[in-house]
Amino acid sequence: DYGFTDEEIIDLSNNAPYYVELNASTLSYEHIKSLIDNGINTSRTRFTFNFYPKLYTGHDIIDVYKKTQICNNVGIYVGAFIPSHVGFRPPMYEGLPTVESHRFMDLPLAIEELKACGINGIYFGDAYASYDEIKTLNMHKCDKMLLKLSLVDSPIDLGYLYDKSFKIRPDLNSYILRVSSLRSTTEILSFNNVNRKLYDVTLDNSKFKRYAGEINIVLKDLPNDERVNVIGKIDSTDIIINNIKRGNVFKFIK
């Protein structure tokens, strides 16, 4: 955290037989850039964010994103922490996240937010995470973004959505995200043609003619359309949506 000059840190990163690990939470954007510009060995340096036992003291996700992007651009490894919701560590027993909003957030969503930020290593701040929580973290250890999709009752089988990898078309707008190359020549029934809400997932039915079969993720509230079936909803956030907008591959998970 403290005790070394920048010159000493840069020298150690270039000459010591070990990695130099710096506290990403206490370094400003300008300080990180200065270390990089002055020759820190990016392949022998790691940045890791703090975890925060005290309620309402963790980082905002956007701050973690911005600092991580600076490091990602030059190949510096960045780590951050998620809380356990089961094995709380004393003395506060309120979780030990890096990001304050993750303190009580659904664990898969918190993990995917850190992945969307570009975090390389995700760790439990709490020492007593459950076996199921560790399995969840391990399941999310992949290059793809994993979006939790809850499907509505449907007269057609939508299980195929969980078996594919998807990308978003590059011609973006602020209303919907259009999933690439998913159209169908088979009959798709019209059902659940309700008003569309943020992060709803929709399937265009056969009334939409050549667009039948197209999957969309809704980005703002839209009116109902008899040509559009609302088939479910994803758990997501702006950070995750912006990540898949940039062309990163994603999968739906149950």
C-alpha cells in the first residue's frame, strides 16, 4: 500500500525475482498512468483492488472499470473481490466486496460485472465462501459473458437458447440489441405479446415475416407488438450490456 517511492517500485518490477503487487484502490488514474509512462514492467506487475468490510465504503463499478481499462490496455493483470453471501467474515459480517453494489447482489451478476470491467482475477473477500459459491465462480471462469435468462411459460421449446453462443450485431441503437444470425423459416407462433420492459428478451414470430426467429434484448420500455413475443428477462447491468455491445461473445444460462 505505502512505503516505496515510484522509482523503487519501477526498479523492483524490472529487477526483482518476484511480482510487484500494487493497491489499485489507493492509486489515482494519474498515478497509474505515471507508473506506466515511467517504465514499470507491466509483465511483472499486478494491480489488485481492496475489499471493504464497512457498509457503503466500496467502489462504484465505473471507477473499477476505468482503472482496469488503463491496466488492460498495457497488459497489467488486475484483481478484485466479491463477497460471500453465506460465510461472512468478522467483524462486520456484511461481506467483503470491492464494489459496493455487489455486497448484496446476486453472485453471478456481480461476477459478470467484474468480467465486463476486464478484471483478470476474481477472489472471495470472505474467507468462508460456501462450496456452491465456489462452484458458481468456477462456472463463470470463461471468456464468454454469461447472462442469466429466466424464460416465461411458452407453447414452443426455447431450450435451444441455452445451447448457443451469441454476438450482438454491430449496427447498434438505444432501443434493442439484435442478436446476429438468428432467423427461421419454420412457423413461430405468436404469444405473450405484452409491453416490453428493460432487459426483456424477445423472439420475433412469423407475423414479422423475414425477421421471424430474431432474438432481441430490450434496452428501454417499448409498446407491445403482435409480431414480437416476450420470452423472458435477463439479469444485467449497463456495464455488462456495454461489454456485449463491443462484440464480445455471450451465452444465456438458466
